[in-house]
Amino acid sequence: MKTLRIKIATLSLALATVGILGSGCDSLTKTQKGAAIGAGAGGTIGAFIGKAAGNTALGAIIGGAVGGTAGAFIGRNMDRQAAEIKQTVPGATVTREGEGILVKFDSGILFDTNKSDLKPEAQSNLQKLATSLQNNQNTNILIVGHTDNTGSDSYNMDLSVRRAESVKSYIAANNVSPSRLTTSGKGESEPIADNTTVEGRAQNRRVEIVIVANDQMKQQAKQSAQ
């Protein structure tokens, strides 16, 4: 619990920092806020915030931000893709953050307990996600596996890696270039809920799929801003 409290405190500080940078922007869209924060904070500070808060997904999104007018261009593209994923991919929780998209699946949707083989219904969901990734070529995808704290640290780390790799393999098999896909297993190290409760542990068992602009989209965004 001490580690969890530290992470919550750090994340609170990070969010407060972003709130200061984005003050006066309450009426803006997420795309506009992302552009404003990106311009003010920059990728270096964003990456530090994400890492310090113990949130790999957040760090990947904020750390890769372009900011300014170019960031707004990227944000509009992400708005469209996020809406597409929400409409077409069952079982996914889709969140727009800054210049990226966070797609979250509870592990129970994708895998049986302590397994890394995808359930049949999970394959259908990921196939639909792969279609959206095919339709939006100028992105990179990070797949992050997480567990609760049941079992040993080493077992949980290995399970989270195997689950992330299983998702990657299935998406790649559905015509998404492996060069766009990277994985990370975080084991039990990045909880988003209280591991002392059944409900909290269920939330912590998850796979997060982070979608961010690749170099080509960033170049297009910078050209559009000229």
C-alpha cells in the first residue's frame, strides 16, 4: 500500500502540473487541450510525468507529444480513430489522452485465469481493433500487460509479458505491420485500483493498448502548421 500511496501522490502532482499548464482551457476540446499542454510542457516533461507517476501508457502518450498547432492536427486524427474504435470494438474502454488513444481491455475479457492464450471472443474483438489500425496506418502501437498482486513478482511479470506478446501476435497476424507494434510487461507494478479488494484486483488485471502518431504523421502535422 505504501507504493500505491506514493504513486497516487506522484500522479496527483503530475496532474496538478498539467492543470496549471492548461489553466484557462476548461472550455476547450481534448484536442485543443492536448495542443495547449503539449506546447507548454513538451515531450521531456511529459515523459517524466508519466514515468514518475508509474504509468507507462500515460508516459508513452505525453512523452511523444508534439504540441501546438501540429499537436492539434494529430489530435483531430486521434479523435476520429477513437470514435471508430468505440463504435466497432466490443469490450474495449477507449480514452482520448493528449495526442494519443488508450484502449483498455480487462484481462478477464481476453484471457482465462493465469492463461495467456486468447479466448475466442477476444480474438473477434482484437480483429476489429486490427481493422481500425489498418485503416489508420500512420500510428505506432504499444501493448502493455498488467496483473494484480496475487502470486510472486516474477510470475506476474512473466504473465504480463506473455499476455502482451499474445495480443501483439494476434494483431500482427491480422495484417498490422509488426514494425508498428511494441510490447511491455509491467506485472503488478502499476496498479490502478486497490489490490486488497476483489474489485480492485479485477481492475488491475488488464491490457492497455496505446496508439500514438508515428514519424510520418508528425511530419504531416508539422507541415500543416507551416
